[in-house]
Amino acid sequence: MLSTLYAVLFYVATIFLIVGTGMKVLKYARTPAPLKIPVSPAPRTRAGVVMRMIREVTYFHSLFRSNRWIWVFAILFHYGMLLVLIRHLRYFTDPVWWWVALIQPIGVLAGLAMLAGLLGLFARRIVVQRIRYISSPSDYLMLLLLIGIVASGYSMSLVDRVDVLKVKNFMLGLMHFQIRELPMQANILIHLGLVITLMIVFPISKLMHAPGLFFAPSRTQVDNARKFRHLTAWANQLPPLPDAIPEAGEK
Amino acid sequence: MAPLDKKDEYGPFDNVDQVFEVPKLACGAMADTHTFEAAPEHNEMLGFPGELLPNWKEVAIAKMGELAEKNRAFKVYLDTCVKCGACTDKCHYFIGTGDPKNMPVARQDLLRSVYRRYYTFAGKYFPKLVGARDLTKEVLDEWYTYYHQCSQCRRCAVSCPYGIDTAEISMAAREILDSVGVGQKYCNEIIGKVKVTGNNLGLNPKALRATLDDLEEDLLDDTGVEVRIPLDEKGADILLITPSADFFAEPHIDGLLGYAKVFHAAGVSWTLSSYASEAANFGMFIGSYENMREVSWRIRQAAKDLGVKRIIFGECGHAWRVAYSFLNTLAGPFDFLDQNYPIPQHILEFTLDEIESGRLKIDKSKNDDYVMTFHDSCNVARGSAMGREEGGQFEVPRKVLRAVCNHYYDMDPDTIRENTFCCGGGGGLLTDDLMDLRIKGAKPRMTALKQVTDEHGVTHMAAICAICKTQFSKVMPKYGYGMDSIMSVHQLVSNAVVLDGGNEDTAEEPETEESK
């Protein structure tokens, strides 16, 4: 019964995540950028912009230069989460891909890095007066949600052991549109419930920063305005102005 | 407003670390700094309602939605902020005032909170949770207050992991305010003047010619050479577009004399235009694409009318951003100009070419009484470029300075190039009713300057922006410098350039200003 509910929720959450995020991304892509506004240091070629974005995505170049503490916690969290996500692929693949198997021991440590990063970011939000000032309840809740996911995840091996093969069976079932049994233990149900929540809120929250990064004109535009004319459709439709100077000076 | 004659109030600046230490939050410190609102006729000239509309709330909300449809930056920036806090200590107005609403993210949030309320799922159904709020008259007033404490300098955008640019939000906010009939006097009055007379000052062609005649006389007296400053001369090769401050303000004029000497020495034919006698484009400050386009268009008209082959811009920061990054978009295509030159070109690019090719004779010793540093103007540094290489906007002015003076030192790396601080008067804030804010906003720059004065004996600072020059000549005295401690880059060029047939020893004696 509860397994069925979770199965349904997983399908719903997946649709929310993919369709919701997809629609937002489409919206970003379709919204015109009327002016060239790359911010320094701005590359003058497309290749330069690609390199710039690789620096931003792989090691948060701008953040590294602007705030070292946030950078440390952000790197711990994001790279920790990346490894943990890769590690979790084993619950969706049968047989498990060799490189996913390889990463399993690192994945356990990565969870700790992720937790450390989250706690660091949470502490900054409380301790640093400026960041406390700009924080809304949702900013704290988002961190708590992620901390909850990590904690409930660890509890499955440290506190109340969960039969992960059964969980895997459930997940594989979902992928073949079959509903199989989940272990009826609080920690796994909480863990999955929080993950479902995360997937649902992704497209309607600041988690959109992940795809949004690729649509910031200040970072993604090429600095070549003098060479190439940049004109958006709506700007092109403005009433034309005369090339000749109006007579008599007035107006 | 704080009295302006009390120097102590804006200290301390004897210890550089003290200023770059982030201030404690002083909530509401700048809440009463409310720049003068525009009169109805000034708003109407720009196509905005004269006074606050009765249905302002609906109009403002609709305008916000329209901007989110028309401008990707606005839409994406409102969505992607994660409130990490990396920008919170980057704004010169925050460093100078401690008012938390001058932190870039908090400034954005003034608008983002309202946008969320009306345009996002979370804000519609869970406003408290995500910090969304209704649009009220108080909120509108707050927008007016704090979006006129942003100089759109983009220092926050450089620091943001997502490239969120508060300048874009601030421009959008001002456009929303204008669209409901709440304009700022300083900007809107000036844009109106440009539309009528062609420049921010409201200077008519006759008065302009008379001013230039005086300057030509001065040049003859100083150099013994007939250096011309042509106006409206059809058939000239180069149209010079320069901020109108160059015609009357100090040290701007000395920069204009410098351009004239460089053109003379280079032997090119050039002209100013009375119809487009303004480089600055305040349309950008108020975020109005239409007004910015209309002001830019005059340059195209003047270039066609005079039949020039090239357009060169004088020293002006925001103007150069509009010229370099926007002019092709707003008033292009410039297929009628000579495609062998950058369109438009910066006067420093021209001068550097002349220096490097050896066509310009330079006597560096003429500037030996100055120990120089360079203030990177924010919109040149972060919103435009120069030269052939990336980062040319930093290197070209420095190369010129090093070519014309012997003593040059850079300020702290965290305060120059793309990390430069705004002078404190940019973005439409260069008005006397914001003097308190301007003085406080100049504090980070002044502190960095004080540091190189102490370490290297720097006496003067050069800039390439009309706003920077005006702002610094006003606020530097509050920080213990003379008002002529700020110089035009082309003022130094002017001092050092040697003209053929000129009388030696006539270059004006550099005046030194005793600090304090």
C-alpha cells in the first residue's frame, strides 16, 4: 500500500522535475537578451566563453575569487553530492556499471563531505550577520532538507539497517513500470520522501540556479558587439527613426 | 543630510584595512536619502506619465511581467539567486554606509520579493516562506530610495557565482518607476535636454562654438601652434563624440585640449557635432531601451549628415559602455563608415596607436611633478573593452599613462581593473541632493588611494570618465586631497605631447596640490 504510494509519488516527482525544469529552461532560452552585457573578464570568442563556463561549472571560479569560505563549503557540498549521486546509480542499474562499482567506497566518504559542506553553509547563514539578514525561511529549509536526506541515508547503514537489495528491486521495478515492495522502515521512507520533495520543489525554487547559470547573459555572451550587430526581434520592430537630422533644430 | 564640511564624519582613512573590513549592519541608515523626483514635464518628455498613476500598482506589476518577457537577464537573475552572500560585502555604498539594503542581494530582493509574489508559484501560495511581499506604496518608495543608491557599477556581478548583475535589476526598477510616473529629476531632466539641444548641458550651437573659440585661443597661447577644435565641419574624417562636461568642467577641459593636440599632431581631419554634442547616454541609467536608442540615434544622424568616415569617443565611462557594447545594436548598422577602424573607437585607442607608431612626440618630463595612479572607471572596466586584446580596457589607459609620465603606481589589486570601485557618483547619482551618499560611496576608492599615497607618494589620480572626474573633484577635498588631484588621462597626454613648430617651455607648469 505504502509502496504503491511511493511509486506513484516517484512518477509524479519525476514528471515535475523534468517537465517543470524543462519548461523553465525553455522559457529562459526563448526570452531575448536585448543588449550585449558580458561582464569582465569577458572573452571575445565563443571558445573563450565555453572555457569561462567550464571554469564556473567545474570549480566555481567567480565564487573562488569573491568569497573563499562559501567556496570551500560549496565545493564540499556539490562535489560530495555529485559522487553520492553517481554512487546511487547502482540502485538503478543491473548489472552495476563497473565505474559505478569502483566509486562505491569513495561515495561513502563523499556523503560526509556533502554533510560538512551543508553544515558549513547552514552555520554561515546563522553566524554571519549579513547572510542572516538576506535569508528567508526557505533558505534554511532547503539546507535542512538536504541535511535530512544525508542523515536519513547514513542511518540506513549506521542506525537501523535497511535491506538495500530490496530498495534496489523497488527502483528497478519503477523503471519497468512495476510496483514492488519497499522495506517498511522509517529511515528509508523518510529518505525517499525527502528526495521526492526535493525533486518536486526543484523547478519552483532557487535550485534553478543550476540550469540558470547557463542563461546569464553577463557570463554567456561573447564580447564582440563592435564586430557583430546584436539585435533582438522586439527591438527590431520599434518604429524607425529618420537618418536625416530633423529640420529647424527643434525636437 | 549630514553636513558636508565635516571631514571627520567620513573618516577614518588612515588605515586601509579598516575600510575594507566589512561594516556592521546599520539598518535604515540611508532610508531617508531620497533623491529629488522629476517634475511632470520632465517625465512626459521621455514618454512617461507625469505623475503617479491612480492605477500605479497594476501598471507596475504588468511592467514587471513585460520586462521578464523582454529581457532574459532580468528573468534569469530574479530566479537564480541562492542567497549565498558572496556579493554582500562588494558594494561601495554598503561599505560606505553599512545600510544592509545597499548589499547587492538585498537591493535585488527589494524587487525580487514583489516579483515572486505575483509571478512565481512559491510566492503566490507560500509568500512568507520565500520572503515574497505585496506591492504597496511603501515598497514603491523603498524602491525609489534604494534603486537610486546603486551606481550600476557591476562590481557585484563580477563576484556572483551566477553572474547576477544588480545593475540590470536596478535599471529595470527605475524603468518600472518611470512607467508609473515616478522619475528621478536628475536623469530625466538631462535626457530631456539632450533631446532638445543635443547635450546634457542644454548648450546651443552658438554658445558651444564660442566656448571652443576660447579654448582654441588658450591652445594658441600655450603652444604657439594653431590647434583647431572644429565644430560641424562637413567632410571631416573623424567625428568626435565627447561628454559635454569636456566643454566646461575641470579637469575635463584639459582632456579635450589633449584630444585636440593629439588629432593635430596626427594630422587627421576631425570635427565635433553640435547636434550630437554629448557622449553620455542617461537612457541607460533609467533602463529605458527606447530613450537610450533615441539618444544614440543622434550620433548616427550626425555622422551621416557630416559625412564622416570614423567615430571616436572621448573619455566617458558609461558613455563608452553604451558606445562599445550597445551603439551597434541601438543605432547600427554602421556600414557607411570606414570598416578598417573599430566602430566606434575610443580616443585612448587612437592615442595609443599614435604613440606606439612613433607619430606622436612625447616629452615625459613635462609630467614629472605628478606621481600618478589610475582609477579604472567602473563601466569601462566591467561593461566594455578597448584595444585588440582581452582586458585592453585596463591595459590601453595604463600604456598611455606610462608613455606620458615617469611616475606611475597601481592601487591595491582588489580595487582596480575588474575589481575597481565606482567613484561613488555613477549611474545617475551625480547630483547634489545625493552628496552625502556620494561622499560615503567614495570611501573605498579614497582609502586605496591613500594607501598608494602613503607607500609611493602618489599625488594625483587619472580617470577616463566625466562622472568620475566631477565626482572626485567634489569629494576628494573631504578626504584630504585637493580638488585638482583628479586628472584626465588626456590632460597628461596634453602636457607631454610636443607639437611641431611649437614654442618650447610653453607647456603649462603643472600645479601641485599640497595634500591636506
